[in-house]
Amino acid sequence: MYVLSSTIDAILLSTNAALISSSSPTRPLFSMLLSPAFRTSSPASTATTTTTTLSKDPQINNNEEEKKQEEEELDLIDSGSFEQDPTVYTKLLNNCTKLKKLLEGRSIHAHFLRSQFTHNLVIQNTVLNMYAKCGSIDEARKVFEEMPDRDMVTWTALITGYSQNDRPRDALLLFPQMLRFGFDPNQFTFSSLLKAAGAVSTDRDGRQVHGFVIKYGVDSNVYVGSSLVDMYARWGLMDEARFVFDGLVSKNDVSYNALIAGHARMDEGEQAVRLFRAMQREEFRPTHFTYSSVFTVCASIGALEQGKGVHGHMMKLGEQLVAFVGNTLLDMYAKSGSIEDAKKVFDRLVRRDVVSWNSMLNACAQHGLGKETVERFEQMLRVGIEPNAITFLCVLTACSHAGLLDKGQYYFELMKKYKVEPEVSHYVTIVDQLGRAGQFDRAERFIENMPIEPNAAVWGALLGSCRMHKNMELGAYAAERVFKLDPRDSGPHVLLYNIYASGGRWSDAAKVRKMMKESGVKKEPACSWVEIENAVHVFVANDDAHPQKAEMCKKWEEICGQIKEIGYVPDTSHVLLFVDEQERETKLQYHSEKLALALSLLKMPPGSTIQIKKNIRVCGDCHSAFKFVSKVVQREIILRDTNRFHHFRDGSCSCGDYW
């Protein structure tokens, strides 16, 4: 009797074994196992992508013919050429599971149903697991329902299948049924149940499962404990997640990853980086998932130096820039202000997928590189990467920010060619493009002809353009629409107030203020922050709380005098208060970003790049002042506001004064 080796790798290595000898009667069966169709597919691919890959492989263009051939090869067992052995089915099905070969798995299942082993519980469980792991969870359920006998493995396999196939409710519903039939869950059952519980919106089921974890005494198991940490972290309950984490007798990379990812989702950068350092001290090797979580949180808070440190650690360990972690690293550099480093990461990626291209396009768009965004998009099409909705959103945003109106209209129409249905965000970018260009008639017609109902974002884009071009009448009309659709958003109220105030219509501006007060809508305070020597300094306008306030004011007065000598004139129209001109100019000089810049000039080495972040759009006067400062101090100043990055160099800005 010929016995299959336990893994596909062993089969591939045993080229001199009798099983794959040219004289062996089972040669056709092993030819199937050794074929490129079985060897080249990625284990991480889904059932859907497997089908796509199969259809593109020249060796298996005719799936029906291959299926027939496979069935004939398996029929050698029935003909007596291959002695019947239940382990044959188990090994073949396990290989199909590992390589996500759903079609081949179905053929083997069909042959198994014609064999003498149809009531073998181990093989039935293997079939169920194969379908679940290959993404065909409904077929897995059908196998489950048709099984005359079930054991704990059967229930756990289906629970795990539902959990891994984004059907958490179905996984949780199986648990009480399993208990009623008298089966005791084990660590694998609980790990899958906790994963499912973390994917639903309420914490009720998860807390109940946690109770059963304690009842069955598996709360000290590191895998169950890691699943508990992940579950609480996904709900944003970081105190509970940390309590479970601290209570684990032993920890592993999974438990660390779960907590780090939780802090990353909550934008708690310091905690995430601190845990990463602790993970290193405990000598756990970070995974790509670890790095991706840390890069994501560094991107969200713009922590460039910390991100660079983690990147250096990753390279020291010899990790490659594969798509998943490479894409988050690219995004980290872009969102932290270093577009050049983002480009270097993109060029060094092992393989570039559509997410990689989208990340690069978005980076260029946010840094004001409109023409480069368009060029890269055309290159993306030439290399055969299919664009998706996010791709077009990146390109349309770049066209809007760069004033590329004709290009934006062209790419919006190009979406039809690639069968990408425009979403509301795409319509917003077109309204923004037209509005920024001052083409309000076209913008209004575009909104009227939209196939979907315009929402607050669409009208908000038009309102923002009206603020830019001081179009009071249309701005008031757009604001009314936004107030009805999203009355709690303070942004439109502030924009309308600014439109009236900049036009000197103070009574109308006062009415907007009164409406905000009556509605309980509060303006988000403007603030800026800068990281210097691992300390983050936060400022608001006219901030007098900083211990170095006197030195900062003195420094800004010095700089202000220098830039006035080369042409800077304060634009007091950006002080939207009913005060005299002298007081307007005084208030103008102490905007939060100017205070952050003054401290940076005091504390940072000469010639070093200054990076400042702001939580709202930079005002026109600060934008003008920063251009002059960059020329006087001969250094690059990078300012990130809510819309984009501004790179000030030698008296000019990357946005070309179009923002």
C-alpha cells in the first residue's frame, strides 16, 4: 500500500520515492499534485482570486477538462490500481485547503462520496474545513447539515469558517447549539468565537463568551487570551483589553499585535509605539502586521521620526517591502510630510498592486503634485493595473488641487470605460474643481444633473468655493442646504460667517453666530502643533500659556520685520472681527501656526526642515507669510492642514497659491 507523505512539501521533495516513480500506477494522480496549478498559487489567495488565477494560467485554461482528468485519475483507486486508503482523501483535501484549490477540492469530495469511506467522520470534517477555508462557506454548511454524526471538531470547523468568512453572527449562533448537543468547546472554538464577537457592533455576546472562557478554564491560554485582547480592542475598550493583556501568564507576538492594533485604531500613537518597544525588549519578533499597525498610527499623528525609527528596525531584521507593510510605510512617509521618502518606498516595493499605486497617487495629490499624479496614473494604466473607485478619487482630487480642470473632467468620464460607478465623493471633487475655478454656473448645473441626491458634502464643497471667491449670494444658498442636511456640523456655519464678515456684512455674520448658539453648534478651536526633540508643542491663536511665549513673540517680531522688508504685507481681511485696522494686524501676527513657526526657529538647528500641523485650513495671510519666511531663513517649511501639505521653499509654495 502506498502512503502519502504528510505535507505537499514532502511530496515535492520525495522525487525518488516509489509513489512518484515512473513505474508507479499512481503516477497520474501525483502528476496532478505536482503540476504548476498546485504549486504556484499563493496560500493567501481567496477562493475568488483563485478562480481568476486559474483562468489566466495557460496550463489550466479549460477548467472543465482538468476536472474531468482529475476525476479519471482518482478513479484509479476504484479500478484497483491504487489500494483504497482513507488517508489519501485526507491528505489530498488538506493540500487543496492549504493551496485554496476549491475546484480540485470539489472533485475530490465528489470521488469521496462514491467511496466506501463516506461515513468516515475525520474525512467529513476535512471536507467541511476545506470548503470553509476556500471561502465556500455555504457548501461547508451543507456538508455539516448532511453529516449523520458530528464531534467537537465539526462544530469548531464551521464556527471558524463563519468567523473567517465575515459571517460573525452565524458563528455566534452555533455556539449555544453546540452546548445543547453536549460538546465542550476548546481553545480553538473560543478563539474563533471571540474573533466573531469582536466583529459585531455590540459587546453583549462577546462578554458572555468571555464568561464561558473563564468557566472552562482556558483564560490563561495565550491564544484565547490574545483573542480576548483583540476583541476588546476592536470595540475600542482599551482598558479592558489592557487588563486582559496584563493578566496573561505568557504573551506572544499575537497578543502584542492585538493591543498595538487597538491603540492604532484609536489613534493612540504613543501607547502603540511604547508597546512596540516593549515587544522588542521581550525579544518577540515583530511581524508585518505589527509594523503595519505602527506605521498606520505614526501616519495618523504625523510622527515622522518615530516612523523612521521603526522602519530602520524593520530593515535591520531584513524584512522585505512586500505590498501590505510596504503600502502602510509609503502612506506613513506621505502623511508625515516626507514625499521623497514615500517615492523611494514605492520604487523599492517587491510588487506593486492597486493599493500601492493608490497610496502613491494619494501622496502626490496631497502634496500638491497634480501633474505628477496624472503622469503616475497614466503609467499605472500602461503597466496593466486596473483602476478602482479610490484610484479615480485620488486623481480627481489632484486635478482639483492643481487646477487641472480639463483633466479632471476627462478622468471623470474615463470612469465609465473601466466600469467604475461614481460615488458621492467623486461628485464632490468635480464640484470642488469647478468651484475653485470660479465656474459657479457649471457647478450648479452639475449638481442639478447629478443622478444621486446631493448630500451635505456636495453643498459644502460649493460653499467652500464661495468662501474662496467671496460669492455671498450663492454661498448663503449652499449653506442653507448644508444646514438642513447636517445641522450639527460647525464647519458650514463658520464658512458662512466668514463670507459675511469678509464682505463687511456684520449684521448677517452676527445672525449666523446667534444661530450657532441657539443650535448648540460650537466652532472647533484652531490649533497648530510641532514636534521638537520628541516633545509635541500645541498652540492656539494668541496663546499665552507656553513657557517660552515671550521669546516666541520676540522671534516672530524679528522675522516679521525681515519679511516686510522683502515685500510681505499683512492681509488683515483674514481677521474676521469688527475691530480697527491696527488691532486686526496685531491679532493676525499671533495665529497658531505662526507661534509654532517661531518656536521651531528658536529650537531647531539652522537649515533643518520644519514640519507644522494644523487642524483647519491655513489662512491666506499665514500662507503668504510662510512663503517669505522660507526665503529669509533659507529652509523648507512643511505645513499640513486639513486639505493638503504645503511645501514652502525659497519664497514659493508647492500648491502654486491654488488651494
